[in-house]
Amino acid sequence: MMKIRVVGTTLVSMLAAGLCAFGQANLQAFPAGTTTMVFHIVTEDLTEPQLLELQVIGRADGTYTVRMVMEATGTADQMSAFGFVFGAAGLMYGGGQDVSLAALQTLMDQRRRLQEGQEYALPSGGAFTDVSLVTIAGVQCVGGSIVDPRNPNSRTTIAFSLSHPVYTVPRLRLERLRDGRWETVFSMELVEYAFVGG
């Protein structure tokens, strides 16, 4: 098996575009120092989990550096099409699901008002259900599932950070109903969060 690290400007730009679509925290929310966020990504196309490390380095002069490192392990065939570049295609288009960016933006904007156990109608016609408070890698979050009656065979589970600045959402899971069972086709979850003051 081979390991690949992507450093190419084009690929990083594609990833940045995907992450911005789900950008949760403005850079100004990150304090001076280095915030490191590590995500595990699972897709149905690869047998091994993928790794994404994001670092936001805030400086006293108001400038920031965002560092992204992606890593995946797979066969030559799996790696040949850069299948591990989940961000651009997976995030921007919801891994093949019909995920409304307007609905996600509404939820992000209102995340501090969301209450556990409630259900919320979304502008896209779906609903945000199963709302609960969760802790992901030490980050307090509010999460739930986006369901849409027009697409009953898919659902999106997502969590938004409440306690710490996170560059993208701490949890995103896309599932499809196949043969009466929910199967994950894409997931990204924060597994490590660290801050070193600077």
C-alpha cells in the first residue's frame, strides 16, 4: 500500500473551496497561537480511513496561516483518481446526496438557539431532527440529522461546534438506505483538537 500526501496547489484549492462551503468559524474566532484539528474521513470507495489535519495559526498582527495535510492509504487503483480528495466533491456536493447549502448555513447561523429534543423545519423543505448535545474530541457541539421527505432514502447527520472555534463542522455523516439498512457513504469526524498559545 502506498501513502500519499497532497501538497499541490490545485488540490489544496479544491479542498479549501469544499471546506469553505461548510466553514463554521471565521478566522477571527481563532486566538493567537496554533489550533490543530484532526479529522478521520471514511468513504465507501476506500477501505482505510483518510486523515485530514487542519492547523490555524493566528498571529498577534492579525494575520493567519491555514495549513492542511491530507493522507490516505489505498491500492494504486483507489489512489490513481485521487479518490481521497474528499473535500471538493464530497463536501460541496454532499457525497452524492442532495444537501442544501442554504439549510446548512441556516443551521450554522442558528446553532446556539437549537434545543435538544426539538425538530426544526428547514428552508429546503426538510427538517433537522434528533437534536442533541454531544462532545466530539473535547468540543461541545449540537448535532442532529437532516431529513427530507423528497429524498427518504438518504440522511445527513451533522454537528456544529458551540465551545471552540472549528474550521469546519466537527461531524458530517452521509447515509443511504439500502435493503432496509442505513449505510454510511461518507463521514468526517473531528478526532483530535488541540490549542497551543503563541
